[in-house]
Amino acid sequence: MDVYPIIASFFQRHLEASSLAVDAIADTLGDAMELLAKAILADRKLFSVGLGADRASATALTSLLQQGIWRERPSLPVVELATHQIESTDQGVGWVSQQLQALGQAGDVGVVFAATLHAPDIQRLAIIAEQRQVSLIWIGNRGPGISVNLAQESIETTLAVNHTLAVCLARLIDTHTFGPMET
């Protein structure tokens, strides 16, 4: 089997979606970074949320903010709420809701990688977050408040772009919190 065309097509769709999205998401991603950086500087918690296939993006954001890759700096306070071992999305959303209920405090902020979530799942998480006064940023799907979404894209392209957005968001937060990076 010649896999080259499949690979080339996947990367072509990913690159096109990423480059076409920049104008549409730059301001929104900047707003998200401002909210996250404000929470960090106020000693609030950040939550990185991802279920199923979205777990990879949530884990990447957590790792990059806690350990960094661009320079030596202090770890940032990120709580990862990500799992793919949960049998259904409904159970996963229930687990994340319980964690937000137990850990969330006014002023905390969560980044929810939501490409695989449906409207009832988003609503359920939004209600819990609102009750705990936790602001949520939605990546890969629309939710109340700040949303970075590529609605027309396939799920595989959305997941790939979400992972890229996790790295980009970590870089933006790092630069905003610790200043410009030396080149």
C-alpha cells in the first residue's frame, strides 16, 4: 500500500486549515492568553481539560506550561483534567464536572479542548464552571465565552489544529508571563 498520498493529504489539510485560521483566531487566542496570564499572576489555578482524542492537546498544554521548552523558568500552576480511559464521553464529562466542582475556585480558568464534545456536554461543563466562577476557554468547538473553533473542518483536522493551538497558547502565555524570548 502506498501511504504517501494519505499522508500528503492529511498534512495538506492541516496546513491549509492552520494558515487560513490565523486571521480568524488571532484576536480570540490573544483574549484567551490574557485571561490565562491574568489568572497565573493572581495565583489562580489553570485547568487543562481533554477527553478521548482531545486528551493529547490537554496533556501537551499542561506539560508545556509546567515544564516549558523554550527557556528556564518557574513551573506554572496547571491542573490536568484529561483521560481517555473513561468508557463514554458522558462519563468523562461527569468526571471532569466533579473535578471542577471539587477544585474550582472563583478566578480559576480552564482550557477545554472540545473537538469531540457535543452541545449537551459543553452545556454541562459550562454550568459547573459558572457555579464555581471558573472561566472556560473552548478550543475546537463553540462554548459560552471565549471559543477558538474551526467549525467546517473534519474531526481529524480539528484535532491536529487543536494540538498546534495548545503549543501556540503555551508559547503566548510563556512570553506574556516571563517576557520576550531571546533569539
